[in-house]
Amino acid sequence: MERPNTAAPRPSRWGLKTKLMLSMLLVGVVPLVMGLGMAFWRGSEEIRDVSGESFKALATEAARKIDLVVAEEVARTARIANDPTLVRELEKRRDGSSTLPPMLHTLTEADQIARWAAHDPAMVKAVTDSPLAGLLREYYSGAHSEPDHLLPQVMRSATKMLFLTDAHGTLVAAMTTQPEYRHGETDWWQGAFNNGAGKLYIEDVYFDTQADTYAFTISIPVMDSLRYETIGVLHRVIDAKEFFSPSTHVIRFGKTGHVMLIDSRGIVISCPILPTGLSISDKSLIPLITPMAPGWVHAPSDGHGGNSRSIIGFAPLPETSRATNGVLEKGSWHTFVWQSSDELFAPIGHLFTWMTIFGGVGIVLLGSLGYVAASRIVTPVRQLQQAARLIGRGELHVPLHIRTGDELEDLAEEFTRMNTQLEAAFAGLTDQVTLKTQEVDYLRQSTDQILDAVPTPIVLIDARESVHYVNQAARETFHLASDAAPPLSLFNVLPLDASSQIKLRRELSGTAADTPELTASTRNVAPRDPLVQSASGHAPSNRPELQIGTRTYHYQWFRLPSRPGEEPQGGLVLRDITDDSRMQDQLIQAEKSGSLGVLTAGIGHELNNPLFGILGLGEAIQDETDLARARLHARDIVAQGRRMAAIIRDFTGITARETSDQRIPVCVETTIEQALAAMQIADDMPRLTIHKTFAGKTMVLALPDQLRQAVINLLMNAVQAMKGTGTLTIATTLTDQLVTTRIADTGPGIAPQHLARIFDPFFTTKGQGEGSGLGLTVARRIIRKFGGELRIESREGEGTTCLVTLPIIRNQSPEEGTCTASSPRSEPQPSRP
């Protein structure tokens, strides 16, 4: 059976052959690239380490040789300073016995300096033609030296000045007129003189204006014959480049490798490339190459103006550095060995080039082999793909022939077997589809018949407010035409007002979106007090009810599972509750009537006790002959009448204007006594024992009648609980500006299941006519009105205790004292829960 090809066109993608070739290339290229990279990195590291150590050794050897050259020149200069003739002459000048030229005796030191600066012939002759000057020339020319101690020609030409000063720094002898006449304030003279102790002093490279060149100096102290003190200084100015070039310029390796000599400031002393006196351009390089130990560094620059990283070897001149500027800390000289990085790393670059060439050849071979292998793999796979496409179109009779001798051939055989099985399976598939279609139609018709048999209107709606189904009850209820076929508009089916439409739309959006709003209208509905008259005859807006015409409907949403590719749908079930609502209103009215009867009974109960008192007092007045006692009974009658008025005011909610807010100080103990007296007048309590323990006269702010009524209600509950026999205990105590009144009886107590409901209005455990359940409720309301609290403590079989707590009037000092009374009394049985 052939099926149409409905698959969407696929975007362009890489084929299996391309992926296989790329995979093979990646498998070969990645290790190759990583190997080349690691080889290049490791080779660079090895070359750097080997070159660094070689540069370090070369710098150390060059430093040692230059140190020997400087030491030899210092030794030659020291032989001149130790000449006996020179020492004797300077000792005579120190002792004042020298035969100086006559003019030097008559001239002051300032005149001598001025004449020397002016090149006065006599002054020049006295310094340059003296015996000491001749001695210096002899040493310089070699006439006065042994053959082994002759100054080499290079050293003689490098020496720009050679002169002698006395112990005061005054010029004594010189070969030329270039030196200054006074040197006592110069660093080199003070360093060599060393406060008379004498010390070798080598000065750092500087530009000498007299010699017009960059030079360094060697200053040797001349000691006396006893080697005790310094009597003069022999100073030698040497051209740095001319002196050191024979030692540094000859050390060359490769095209750019060479040795240079620098001081601790980075000033070039001798270099085949850089001129003497030039400072190294990269100042950050100086501390790296001038430590006092040999080494090498992979520096960020080459020190010759380039910014490429370079390997530099270095080593200090230890002996020369100790004499430079007098101490080692003030200056040091270092050899500097460098070679261009391009030249240094050229071998590894060549190696990398050849490795890259061979790697490229390998990649080409890998690509060729990958193409051949991919072709052999992809060709049968494409045949399998074509076979699968034919199966998808229902062409199951095309055989598949692949002969590769591997898993692909096994897969082709499985395809062939699958074709055979599918062809057999598809033979009966058409009949099964027809059967399933008939079953679906049957189920749909059955569902429609069931829904039509339901007497409640049912509507199925989608998210666009379109009605897709209505059952027979809905058609009849909402008077839909028989030819009205879905889809229909929801509000054409349900004629609702604007507010009901808005409400239904909001709930429908929650239904369609499958949110918790689906049943929000049917949950968390607050119960309505049946005694409270509704503002209108309609149902509250938050109840799931709709007003359609003159009928009221209760509705409920339900969600339907959506089919793939279709929008979600919801259902609405409506039930006519018009008759039920009318019946409920009748029941509520009947409940109100019953509640009013109970309320009337409670009022009669509360008025009964003071009425008995009034009747008793009236009978007593009739037989009373004593006018004073008759007046006392009359006042009691008035008090009982006011008490009845207060009871009626409390039950009806009417409060006289003159007493609404007129709270006055009231004595708690007096109120208790008055309540007991009222009960004794109204009732006979011969079998009760009363114990009273009072803290004194405790004053609280309250309305006397209401507070007395609350106490009477509590006493009545206690007396009635004991059924006329038992002990009644009344006590007051003071704690932290509060007065606590304790009323305890010896009755049967209250059951635990009833204790939580004793303050509910009209709750009572007594029989019909014995109590209305309002006594404790009224008492608690009155006590809370005055800022207090009423608590009931009771255990079944152990009696009941009422605790009344009221705030006392602050800054009031109650009269301390205790009054106790015990007398048998009898009480009637008032209402008790």
C-alpha cells in the first residue's frame, strides 16, 4: 500500500561520506598538530635552557678575564705609587722639607689655582717639569720599568691622564695640563685617601670633559715608607672603550652573539654594537641582569632597543666591583652575553617547517585514504537508505542486494525480512482501521445519547468562546433552534448580563490555560450567617451562580483532554437552583424565628432574679412598721429596677446617653457583696457554705450595674452547678496593677469536650427550661468591655473555677486587710452551661 510523502524538506546538511572523511582527518590531524606543537614547545624550552646555561658560562668566563685585566692595570698603577723616590718626595712635602720652586713659596693657594687655570708658564713648568712629573713619564713610556712591567701599547694609548696629588688633594705632578689643580673635594680622591688609611678606588664610567671621552678612573693611595698613612693619591684616567674593547670585542659567536660590559646603572662600558656611555633602553631589564651572582634570564627585551623576548647571560666582576665607587654596595660591573632570538631559535624554526611539510603530506594521504574508505562504507548505506525510503512509500516488493561480507550485509538481509513481514502485516491493516473507525463512531454516538439523557444543561467550549456541543437539556432550556449547529457563540447560547459575561470569560481563560482558576469559583467560599439579611435577593457575586432570565443556575467548570494539534477545551455544567434557593430562604426565616424565641427566653431568665427580689421586698414593705426599714427596702426595689433596666439595655443594645461612657471607680469587693445580697433576697440558700477572702477595697474603672450583673451571672452558674449543696469560695488578690477575682464551686465540673464551647451563645448542657446558655457569654462581654478577661478552669468531677482579671486604678492604694465569712446559704438554680 503506497502512502504519500508528507515529510517537510530537510535543510542542507553534511552527508555521511563527508563526515567520515572529516572524522578520519581529525583523527590524524589533531595528534599531528599536538605533536608538532609539543615538539616545538619542548624544543624551544630545551634550546632556551641550554643557551641560557651556555650564556651564563660565557659571561662568567668573560667576567673573570676582564677582572684579571683590570687587576693587572691596578697592579701596574700601584707599582708607580710605591716608587721610593715618589714616596720620599711626598713625605718631604708632608713634613715641609721639600725643595719647592721659589714661586710656590710666595704664592697663596688661590693664586696657585688661578695661575694653573690660566696656564701660567712658570706654574705649568713647576708641575709638569718637576722630577716627579719626569718619573711619571718614565713609567708611562716604559723607560723606568722592567720589561715584564712595561705598559702595553693599548694601555698607554687608553690612558688619558696620569697625575699625582699630595695629602691635601693639591696637584703635585702631571704629564699634561689637563687635570684640575685641586682635587680634595672629589669623590675619587676622598675614596682613595679614605681618611688617611688609603684604599683602592675605581670610578664608574663617566664623560670626562678634559679628555673628551667616556672614561673610568683608577685611584691608588700613596702610603708613607712605614705604610702607616696616606701621603698622596696617584690618579689615572682611562678611556673605557679603548681599554676594554680588546677584551670584549673579540668574543663573538654566530652573527649577532657578543659580550658587553655594563655597570650597575645599566650604562654601557664596552660593547661591539652599542656606544660606550649609552644606557640600556629597557630600565626594567637592569635589576634582572645585575645581581651579584652569575646567571641567565629569559628577559622581555634584548637590551639593544628590541622588544622581543631574549635569553641573556650575566656575571659580575667581583674584584673590580669591590673597588668600584669604594664599596660593593655603591656600584658593580657586569658582563652581558646576548644573541638575537631569531638566530638563536632558527634551528627549531627550521625543524618546525620541515615537520609542517611532512604533516601536510600526511594530511593529504589521510584525506585520500579517508575518501576511499568512506566510499566503501557510504555506498551500501545509501542503498539501505533508498530501501527504507521505498518501504516508507509502501513499495515492499523491491529486493535489497548488498555483498560486503560484514554487518552491512547482515543489515540488508534484516531489511529484506522486514519487508516480507511488513507486507504480511499491512495485508490486514485496512480491515483493522475500518473496524476501529466503526468503534469510534459507536462511542461518539453513545456519548451523545448519554449526555442528551442527562437532565442538566451541558456545554462544551473552546478558548475562543465557541460552543462545540450542547446536549438536549441545554437546547430545551435555552430555547435553541433545532437547526442551530455548532460552533455557536457562548453568549448567544447563554443570554447573560455584562458583569456575568466578564466573570465567565475570566474563569474560561483559567479553564483553557489549565490553571488553578478552573475551580476557583467553587472553592474557599466564606459561609454566610443565616441570621443576616442579604442586601439583595440575588446570590453573592463570588458564588458560582448565574442569573438567566428569571431562573438561577449553579454552574461548574470541567476540563477536557485536548487532541494533538487542537486547542484545549472546557465544559460547563449548569443546574437550576431557583426552587432550591426559595426553599433555603424559607428555612433561614424559620431559623431566625427559632433564634428569637431562644433570645426571648434568655431575657426572661435574666429578668427573673431581680423580679423575685422586687416581689420579696414589696411583700416586706407591706408588713413593715418601721419607716427606716421600709425606706431601705424601697431603695433596694429601686436598685433592682435599675438592674432590670441594665439587663434590658444589654440585650437590646440600647444604652442611655447619660451613662454610655460614664465609667466611675467601683470597689470590686463591694460589688461582690451587693451581688451576694441580691441573690440572698431573691433566693433561699440554706445548704450552701460561703467562704470570702478579700484583698481590701480594690477600685476598678467600670459601670457598676454591668459589673454587678457579670458577677451575679458567675455566682448563679456556680450555685446552680452545686444544685443547692456545697461550698462557694470567693477571693480577690492583687498582682502588678491587676485584681483577680476567684469564684470556685464544688460542683461536678465541666466535661473536656464542652469546655471549649462554654462561651458560645445559647450553648448549654442543661435540660429544656433550665438554662439559655447566655450567662457566661454576657459576663465575658462585660468584663472585656472594662479591659479585663474571664477564664474558666475545670476538671470533670473536681468543680469549676472562674478567674476574673481587671486592671485597677493606678496610683490607688487599696486598704489592706482580709475579711472572711462563713455562713450557710441557699440559692435557686440559675442557668449553667
